Amino acid sequence: MPCGRDAEDFVTRAAGRLHRAPPDFDAPRGDHDLNPDWLEPEAGRRYKPAAVLVPVIMRRHGLTIMLTHRGSALRAHSGQISFPGGKVDDGDSGPLSTALREAQEEIGLAAGHVELMGYGDAYRSTSGYLVTPVVALVEEGFRLSLNPFEVAEIFEVPVAFLMNPENHEVQVRLWNGRLRQYYAMPYDRHYIWGVTAGILRHLYERLYHP
């Protein structure tokens, strides 16, 4: 188990181990990591580029990561836990631009409070998106304004909890007639799973694996 998950250690690891530029999409991570038999049927499938902001909040008591509960009226993944983010628009200059725009639109987080730390591994989802995680440090003092249609709630989880592999459960459910394995990180009353948990798991592996 990796040790020393204090703020300074996390920031140092992020500076040395995250991608300095958006990662190559040739060999993305994704839902197929736990379901390798899914790769062959999806060969040749075109994925829509997307980006999410992984907001690491510098609190006085330690680092946290901000997550959202998606609005119940959304057509896709309603009610699930996610990062601020969405598909890359034509006017976006790259994943960072997308992540900052979506964070402003969804939760009112101003770009001036956000400092890029680096990029996580690209993540391929079964819903047809190729997601770039944009990991950023957010200092205290920001103000938020939720878009009630897109976001029902915001909450924070300690980095020490999310970067502890003992909290990374592998669960199974039936999905489209197939058994699907996926990561889940239940925290308090929040059930973090699927793509969001997968991105967090890959962040842990990139920062803390040898």
C-alpha cells in the first residue's frame, strides 16, 4: 500500500507522474480493463472525445476531490456521480478548455481558481466517449453556482480515501445481457462507481504504482 498521502506528497507525485500534455488515444484505459473480452466486439467503433475536470481542493485539513451528483432529468447517466465535464465542442482548444468550460457551466467554478496539475490516462467508456481527465488544483476561496438541471449536488471526498486501494471494490452487475465488472468506491451515502471510479483508480495507479 502506498504511504505518505499528504498534500505535499500528492502534489509532488502529480507533478512527476501525470501527463504534461493530453495523452495519446492509441491505447486508452477504460471499462475494458476489467472486461477484456469487450475489446474485440468494439473494434473499429468511433468514440466521441470528451474531458472531465478532476478538481483537487486544497483544504486546511487536507486535500479533497470534488464530485457531483448528476441531475435526475438528464437523459444520460442521470443521478450518477461524476466529475464536471462533457464532450469536446468545436470551439474548444483542447481537453483543458473543455473541462474548464464545463466546470463553469455546471457548477460555476471560475477558471481563475484552477491550476492545471496534469492529465490522467485517456478513458474509453462503454457509452461511446473517449474521456481525458484534467487534474487540477483548486485553492479555497472559490464560489460555486450549480446548474440545477445538470447537477443536483456537490460533495468532496478526502484524497486519502480515494487513493487508498483498500477502498477500491470490484463489483459485478448484468449490463446489456453481459456480466460487467467495474470499480466502486462507496463513501458515506455516496456510491461512486463506473467511469468515475475507473478514472480515480487509474489516477491511483499512475501516482502510486512503481
